[in-house]
Amino acid sequence: MERSRQLILPPSGTPLRERLDVWFVRNRLEICVRAEVEEAGLLRALGGAGRGVFPARAALSAKVEDRGPA
């Protein structure tokens, strides 16, 4: 059985979170939200520490891409 990834997402009710929630439903994805974080720097810090996967702008992809198992 594949281990599901835990997500670090913006809080419910924010525009980005609403778009993500719609995308999850459209793609029939069951998600596990580990944390809801407003501050982008904290979001990246938690993700970078291996605490979960988080959404990032395409412009930041080189800085935040998966670098293998933590």
C-alpha cells in the first residue's frame, strides 16, 4: 500500500485553498491535511523540513522541488 502524502495548506476559506479544494474534488483525490498555515515562509519551512507537501508558485519550483526521501 502506498503511503499518502500529508499536505500543508493555506487555511480554509482563503482563495488559494478554495481553488485547491475544488481541484482535489475534481480529481477525486482524498487528502490528509497535516497543517493549515497562512504565512508562506512558514509553509516553505515546514515543507522543507519534511513535515508535508505544500503548494508553491511555478516561479519557486527550483527552490522547493522534492529532493528525495527525507
